[in-house]
Amino acid sequence: MTDKFVIQGEKKLNGEVEVRGSKNAAGPALMACLLTQEECVIDNLPLIEDISSTLDVLKSMGVKVSVNGRIVKVEAENISPEKVDFEKFSKTRISVLFFGALLPRVGNFKMPPPGGDRIGLRPISVQLRALEKLGAKIEREGDIYKVSCKKLVGSEIVLEEFSVTATEAVMLAAVLAEGTTIIKGAASEPHVQDLGEMLLKMGAKIKGLGTHTIKIEGVEKLHGCNHRIIPDPIEAGTFIVIGAMAPGKIKVTGVNLSHLDLFLAKLEEIGVNFERGENYVIVSHSPNLKAIKVQALPYPGFPTDLLPIIIPLLLSAEGKSLVHDPLYENRFNYIQELKKMGANIEMVDPHRIFVFGPTKLSGAGIDSWDIRGGACLVIAALAAEGQTIIENVFQIDRGYEKIEERLSELGADVKRISN
């Protein structure tokens, strides 16, 4: 059994909340530590379930891990993949990156499939085919992947989609491969760039970060480094929307605004009241909102992880909004939970929904399906009339650090109940 949140809605929120380190950047940074025998020091680590599970997987393989607050020291002098904790490995989607990170250091190993959100089919065939282009041989036998590689050799790789994890997995493997690797159709998200910046500090030769073509010259050896994780743009977006929904005013600090260009542009289109600073956003209750059309697109487009976050805003907006996620066919699982609260939402197909507003939400008993869907339900519960109980908040804990405590400090009535 997992914990649940009990939320009393319609509370006035005021104060300041600081954005933690990026979940999607921290995982790849930990993987990069496996590419050297020297110590790597990573700062601004988010203290969330997915990262905790990843650290446990590293420890299970014999990697030295020392955590002090938000700083972690990782020394991968010895790696024993045969000792990997399969249960921890299968809890997080980050685990797919182990394939790319272990290839340069360990010629043969076995791994279970990665886990992650319940948002539909998320095969890792794109990632594995890309690694095979570098010389890896990967076979699946039941619930185990058998990976072998005599030598990694650079290659030109054209990705079938702008896959973040495929781009990162190839980057991790290619930096120590022989010769040149060119990734075409590479993802350019901020966390991909952050991984590239860390690899450069370690002595890698990479060009084209932030574009869709990345060129990597393999080197013989990488060294340790100090690296600070970028702030989490998805968490920033979540708190900004919370500030727009609730009465009061919230200052969201530690924000890299350049990572949220289109998101903030869409908030302006909806009619959200906010002002930008150098590294903060001040957002206040926004009563007169307008319906919009929004589609998830690769960076610098609207992030797929922020689509669920704006649904409560659109339920408060006047008119019919169209929301389109081309990537995940079950991304909208949380819609059935919102409907229990009175949401007026129509499924057009597995990738598109119509959101009708303004709709008044009422408290209900609901279930969190995944990280971002769970965050959407928290936002809805904060705005709803009455009490909402959200089950399975482990999913939310995977991506948000102590969100109930941070919301309580702003004035929200949120309690965690352990079953």
C-alpha cells in the first residue's frame, strides 16, 4: 500500500517556493558517472523516489555513492552489473540509460526492462537499435536483455523520433567509442544539453548540443568532474499553474525562464497573471481565462510533461480547448479521475481531448496514474470545493520532492496519510 494525500480545496496560497533540481537531468548525470573510474560530484540533486531508486541501483552494482543533502559523490572504480537490483531497476524509466553507460565500461551484461509511468506503450527499440549501430549486440530472452559488445565504433545514427533517452543513451556510449558518431534527429531538451555539458567537463568532445544534429568524437578516457543539475522546468511550470489557480500570489524562484518559452507564451494566451524576473516568476490568481489549442512538441515546443499540468487551468477557462499529445496514447489516463471531480472533458481519440470550461470541480476519491497526471490531480484538488483524497501518491513522489510540505508552507491544506 502507498500513501495518500487528503486535500481541502479553495485555500488562499501566498509565499515563495524554490524549484528543485531537474529529475530528467539528474538521472542521466548519474549515468555519466559510470563512464569514469574517478569521483564525480553532482550538486542540486532532487530528493525524489526515481533518483533514490537510481542511487540504489548504482550501489547494488558496487559503485561507491555518498549523499550529503543535495550533493552526491559517485565513484565507479568497480562495476558489477551481475549484482544489479532488478526490483529497483524496474521502477524507473531512467534505467534505459544504463545500457548506454555500461557499454563502454563492461563488455557483457544482463538487464531487465526499465519501468516508469503507466502512460501507454513505451518500447525501448529506438534506443536499442541506436546502440546496435555503435557495435552492441542486444537480445531479449523473456524478461532479460542480454547485451554484449567487443568494441564500440562511431557511426552515423538517424533516430526514428526525437527521443530524449535514445539521444542520451547514444551520447553516453559514443563519447568513449572509437571514431566519430553523428546523431541526426537528436533531442535538444534542456536535460539533454545538461548531460552534454557534464560530459564536456569530463573530457568528452561534443558539438551541436541544443540542435538536432550532435557530433561526438570518441576519446580514450574520461575523468571526474563537479556538476550542478539545472532547475526542473516541469516543477517550475507546476507551481506557476498552482499560483494561477489558487487565490493569492506565489513567487516561484530558481527558474530558468529560457527553458519555458512556449509554456509561458501559452499561459499569456490563456490569460494568466504573471510577471517574470531574472530567475523567478510571480503569479497571482487568474479569474478570466480563455480556451486555447495546445500540442506537445519536441523542445523548444510545448513539453509533453506540462500538458497534464495545464488541464485544470483550461477547465477554468471560457470555451472549448483542444489538447493534443502525439507521443503517448495513454497520457490521458488521469482524465477519468478528473471526471469524478466533475470535469467536462471529451476524449476525441487516444491522443486528443476537448476541455470545456468553466467547470466547477468538487472533491472526490481519485487515483494517481503517473507523475504528471498525479500533479494535475493535486492542482485540481487545490482548486476544488471540498475534500479530495488522492491514492497511490508514490507516483507523484517519483517526480516531486515533498510536494505536500512545500504546498502547506504556502497555505494549502494537504496531509499525507500512510496506509
